[in-house]
Amino acid sequence: MARIEFKQLAHTYRADPRGLEDYALKPMNQVWRDGGAYALLGPSGCGKTTLLNIISGLLQPTAGRVYFDGVDVTERPTAQRNIAQVFQFPVIYDTMTVFDNLAFPLRNRRVPEPEVKRTVERVAEMLELGAELRRRARGLSADAKQKISLGRGLVRSDVAAILFDEPLTVIDPHLKWTLRRKLKQIHQSLGLTLIYVTHDQTEALTFADEVVVMHDGRVLQSGTPQELFEAPAHKFVGHFVGSPGMNFLPCVLEADGARVDGVRIALPPDVVAKGRRAGGRFEIGVRPEALRLEAEPRNGAPRVRIEALAELGHYRIAAVRLGTHPLKVKLPEEQEPPRDAAYLCFTPALTRLYADGVLVG
Amino acid sequence: MNKTYDNRAWFLVLPVFLVVAFSAIIPLVTVVNYSVQDIFGPGERYFVGLEWFREVLRDTRLHEALWRQFLFSGLVLLIEIPLGVAIALMMPRRSGWAASLALVLLALPLLIPWNVIGTIWIIFTRPDIGLLGYAVNSAGIPFDHTAAPLDAWITVMLMEVWHWTPLVALLAYAGLRAIPEAYYQAARIDGASDWAVFRYIQLPKMRGVLTIAVLLRFMDSFLIYAEPFVLTGGGPGNSTTFLSIHLVKIAVGQFDLGPAAAFSIIYFLIVLLFSWVFYQVLQRVGTGDRR
């Protein structure tokens, strides 16, 4: 177990980087708490896998240092880092039995055979692989193979952290849920640091205590699923987390709020003050879940035109237009959807102000 | 239930049937036909049953050629497969100019016509003007493949290894390139040694291409004709007379079509049997399947 820390870490795959845009990872400082369950969320190509490979030592960072529990491990080879990694596609040793697969990392480290047997059986029990131990690993299903990959990490007593690189990509949807629950159980019983890379927000939000959102080689926000949802630190996070993503409306600041196409939206005075100090291009950010449609006008709620309604099982998404700006509103199932036009109500506590794409308050 | 049968669909397989008939079935049946008859001339032939087979199987020349052939193919497999794999392992893993250059250099011997290869090695190993022959003789080691059987064997083996190891190396290299990077990364995390990576990742992943390599090299070397025929003509004496050289002597040299046909069928069955055995063994070894 370990606390992992990055100091001024950056990486580029180019031999002659001209500027920051050539870097796959922009310089960053980041701390991964000991025993934390982290999800690394971001679109493909944002640097998630690069970051993971730097932690495990498969990649040498171009700049900066990596510390495990305060010890500089930047130069240490992978085998000496006590990191386990599970890859997108299950990696198993075809010709070996399940037992030999799980024993492989221990035997490579010259662990005495009785101890190998004890550990492997304990881990197999935990992963529900006990019945398959004598079978060849080749003929197993994808989820069993992925469990073996995970098991090869768990057998090592000295493991500091387990890294997952989109491990459920090849798993059938109905098994994903079971496997994810298994992961949570293991995390709770062993207290290992887990870092889980995914581009699937459901996976990230259900798995992690803390979600780290990356975009274009930068960490944009790191926080609990609730924080990401209620107060995205960056416009990108608002778009990326949530389905559909956050609505953004260009606005101008006034004394007691914002004005969008002539419609006034109330904001707390301290937010307005902070916004004035920050300056820049202002936008209102509001989740489809934080909007309501009413049939009657109330408190000066603006009238909007309803352009489309999408039926999504237990809720509906209404596409409406406020002035010239399109918006999405999530309607609860029990609400009778209004026809053509309705009055749009904001939830003041969940209405955010952004300046140049960054959260003001 | 009334089923309607529409047999016109058979016409769709007719082209393939015709091609296979003319390329394989008809020639093979012709050989079977010859193997059970004694033919003196057109219209003058007698059915002799299995007589030719008995005669051929008693022929000591053929026995010698057969053992020679097994020794040759065995050596070919023992040298070319490990050497080809070793070359593939030494080639650059990433594509780039170095990999391209290595591939072109490797493929060169495969592009030369087979009888030209024989000619190249005749000249290369000649004691008076050949680079290799002259050099070895100058070093004080007498070497002449036209006089000493051992020298003839060494020359034929050198030529064969030079000619065909690149094929094994190319196949093995293709197999290595198909291994996803994650396997190597996982092995590093598991603390595997280079040997363990080879034994548990690279070798199992090369199973398919190595099966093809073994089959191709076995069949080709068992049927080898052009290169040793040009190089040694089967000599000195009969020391490099392989099965096909012996067969051609009977069929074309002596015009004994009956025994030659019987011999061809036996030859074909041996190749078929061994290819089948190799295939079965290579498909199963190390997989735990026991059927």
C-alpha cells in the first residue's frame, strides 16, 4: 500500500517537443491517497493510459518525479515497483493452468512453493476461481481471464497499488456489474490503492470514491461523483459527466444576476462579485436535472418553446429553446409533458457561473 | 412435407471440381493406373497387381535413399526452425527502416530460382575458384563436394539452410509481431525473465506460424530435387541421392514407369502421414488437450 505522488510530472512521446501542445501529459502535481479508489475518467487519447504506464514504470516520464510513500521511484524498473496492472484485454499465459498463472508472479520472485500454494488458493477463493484452478487458462471465458489478470496482481503481498486500464471493455454487460462489485469488495477488504481508467462515466461514478477527470493531458477536476455532478470545475467536465451533459448559456453579468438574451437569471451576490473579479466570457451552466418546466408562469419564469421530447424509459428529455439558445431539460416520469411551450424554472443552488470555461461559483 | 430439390446448385461447384480434377485427381489416378500394370508400348500392357509395389519395397537403393531422406529432413527441421526463431527474435520489434532492411535482406535467398541456387553453390564451393571452397582449402582443410560424401552433405545442408531458414524467420517474425504489447507489459509487471517471456508468451503465440513452418519445411525438404540435382547430381556415388532424385532416375533414366508409379504413391503416402502427425502434435503440445 502506498501514497502515490506526482511532482511536476510531464510526458511527451516526441523526441523534439516544440511546445506544450506536443505533450501527452502537461506538467501536473497530483496525490493519490493511500487506500483510495480512484477513477481516471476522460475521452480516448486524453493521456489516461500514459499516466497509468508512468505509475507502473512501463514509461519513463519526460520530466518530473514519481514518489511512492515519499520515496522517489522515477528511475525504478517496473518489476521493482510493486504495482499490479490489469489491461484492457485479458493477458493470460495460454499454456499454463489457472493455478500456474496465479503463481507466476510469485515464482518469478522465488517465493517458496508452500507459500505460493497458500496465497494462490486464498486469492482464487476470493475471486471465485477455486473450482477452475486445475484447468488450462486458455479455454476460459473473458471475464474469468480478466479475473486471472487481476489475481496475478492480488497474489503479491507487497503490492502498492492496482491499476486498471479499462478492464471491463471485453466483458459482457451483465457480468460487468458483478465484476465491478467484486472489485469494490476487494478494495474494501484489502484497502489497496486502486486507480481505474475508463471513458465510461457510469463505471467511474459507481466505482470510485474520487473521480479524476482528464482532458488533453490535463487533470481538470478531481472530486467525489457528487462534486463532479453538482459543481463541475470546468466546462468540459460539465459536458462529459452526466447524460445529457450540462447546459451552457452565454450571458452578461448584472448587479444581481445574469442576463441571457434578455432573460434574468438570479445568482448569489458573492458569485456575481467573484465573476466581476475573474472577468472574461461568462456562461451560465445548469444541469438538465436542475431545470423544471411549469405550465403556469411563476416568479417571472421565462417562456420557452419545446422542440422535441425524447422518451428514455423512466424519464423524458425535453429539448427547448430559450431565446436563441438550445437547452435540455430532464422531466420526471410522473410529469405530464407540456405541449409546445412552457415556463422554465431554475434551481438557484444548482445554477453555476463560468468565466472562460472555468467555474466561478 | 413436400420438399423440392433443386440440383442445379451443383453447377456452382462445377468449376472448382474441374480444376481439382485436372490438377490433382486425374494425374493421381493415372499414376495409380500405371502402378498396377506392366506397359511395353501403346496397346501392349498387362495387369500385374501389386507386383511393382513388392519390387519397389525390396529395392535396397530405395531403402538407402529413404533413410538419407529422413536424415536430411530431420536435420533441416532441427537446424532451420530454431535458427529461424532465433533470427526473428533478434530482428527489430518496431517497424522502421531497420526492420524493412532486415526483411529485404532475409527475403533475398527466397527470390532466387532453385536451379540457380544450385549453380551459385557449385561455384561458391569450388576448390579452385569458389570463394568458400578456396578459402577453406587455403586454411589447410581439404574440401571438395565432388569427391568426399561428407563434404557433399555439408554443402547441401549449408545451401538448404541458407535458402530456406529465411522463410522460417519471416513466419516467426510475423508471429512475434502479432503479440499485443500488453503481454510484454504484463510480463514485466509479473517480474518475468527474458527466458520466461520466450517460453510462456512468445513460443505459445508462435504456435500457429511454427506449425506452418514445420509442415512447409518438412514437405519441401522431403521432396527436394532441383538444388541437390544441380549441385551434386546425387553424388559422389549415391551419397546425396534423395528420394526424388532416385525416383527420376527410375522414371526418366530407366523409363520403368510401373515401379516409378508405385514408388510415387508410397512417397506421397509417407509425406501425407508425416505431415498429419506433425500437425496433430504441434496443435496439441502444451495445450492440455488430450484427444
